Amino acid sequence: MNPVTLPAPAGPALLAISGGRDSVALLHMLVTAGHHQLILCHLNHGLRGRESGQDAVFIRRLARRYELPCEIAKADVAGMAKAQRISLEMAGRNARYDFLQRMAVKHEAARIYLAHHADDQAETILANLCRGTGIGGLKGMLAETSGGPVLCRPLLGMPRQEIEAYIETHGLDYREDSSNVSPAHRRNRLRHEVLPLLNQVYQREVAPLIVRLGRQAARDDGCLWEQAMEFVSAAGAIESDGSLRAGQELRSLHPAVLSRVLHHWLGYVLGLPGMDAVIMDAVLSMLHPGGPAKINLPENRHLRRKAGRMWVEGA
């Protein structure tokens, strides 16, 4: 069994818990390791009627058994998905994140534990690949995020079968989520159809190979971002008015580094939304010989280039 490295207990922390085997196993590991200031956080998505309510009852019982506080809330995920014209999966993810952020503030928690494991990571990377991601999406989920509250995924290197073995060894009760086998959810089809087919075609378990790709992508992406930030800092590329120096020094950067400098400037410094791969390719084209001097950006904005400067105008 792969060893799970848990941070040392340090003040209040949240555990996002569904009642399924993964989060129940993580709860047991954390408590066994001395994490006694956990707050169990459960969000009812309102999608499975009575079954969802029974999950909440199970969480309350778990909290009493471990003598831990719990926070349980309910969200109209279906209504959110319809109103925002997004998938149920995305709406559920957004609702959970918002709930956990509120609870972190309420309990002054610096860390949020999530029970994603290696198979979840493989599914995430494969899904990102099929959506046309770049190297950033091939990283999948991070074991720990920076900033606060920190999102911590200590099971990210542990395959599902090892979690099942842990549950059985320790005799832990958990809830089965009937929606996890529904073909209506794209994630479930990746789990139950696509990955087993890939295993059959290649006659081996492919999930560990996909997870390894994620680690390599994270390593390489981190190196490229480091070079990009070194350039921004050393060259003073961003002016005080928010414009970007677009002279030969910028143009001579390797495209992999250049794209990250531009993404940092537009997405993080200026805070512009929707900086996807299509838009970033158009931005890069402005620095090619004979490239356009103006392109459209989301929300009725425009990016312009003139006399060795680039700037954003509009809305």
C-alpha cells in the first residue's frame, strides 16, 4: 500500500466529507494521526431526494462517533446549473467550493482536506486532455494549493483499490452514492467505460501512467512559470500603467515562456476573464512579424500593440 503523508496537526481544519468510502477513509486516517480539530463539512446537493438526506444523517452520526463538530448545508445545484447554463458537475463543484470557503472563514481554518485519490486524478487528466488542455491541465489536481485556505489532497497518490482495502481492514462504514454509476454523468463514463477499455486495449492499468504524466507535467509547467516570473521581475516588463513592454526582449523569449508571461499579465495582473488557449494563441500572434495590431478580448475589450507596447482598452 502506498504510504499517505499527512501534515502535522496545526489548528482547526476542514474535511469535505460526502460519506463515501474515500472521505470516510481519510477521516479515519486523519483522526488516527492526531488531527482532533477537524470540522466535518457536508453539502447536500439536493439531487437524490431522500438518499441525500440519509447521507447527512450518516455524517452527523460519524461526527458524534469521532466527537467532532460538523457543518451541513443544502444547495439547489440543479437550479444553479440551469440559471448559470453550466453542467450539474460544474455547478456542484462551485457550490462545494463556496460552502467550504465560508466554513473556513467561520472556523478560522487554514487547511481544507479533500479525499481525491489517484483514480480521480487519472480521470481528471484524461477529461482535461479531451477538452483540449495544454500542459497546465495535464497537471490535474494539485496535492496542495498555495495561499489560503490550503486545499490538501493527501490521498492523491493512493489508488481506489488501496482505499477499498483500507476500509475493509479497519471495518469502516460508508455510504454508496447511487449517482456514481449513472451514465448521465460524463465523469462516470470515463470511470466505468473509458478507463476499463484502455486497460483492456493496453493490457495493463493505465491510471498510474496517466498520474505519472500529471506529475511530470506539474514539474515542467512549474519550471516554465518560474522562468516567466523571473523575466517579468528582472525585465520590468509591466509598466506602472498596466501596459506591457513588447520589444525585442519579450519577443525573443521561447514561446512556452512567452505564453506564460502574457497569461500572467492578462489573467493575473489585469484580472481579465476567459484567457483560454484560443485567445492566448491570438495574443501570441500579435508578436509575430506582420501580426495584427489589435484583437478582440472577452467582455467587449480589445488588446492593442503599438510602438513596442501592448495594452488593453474597452469595458
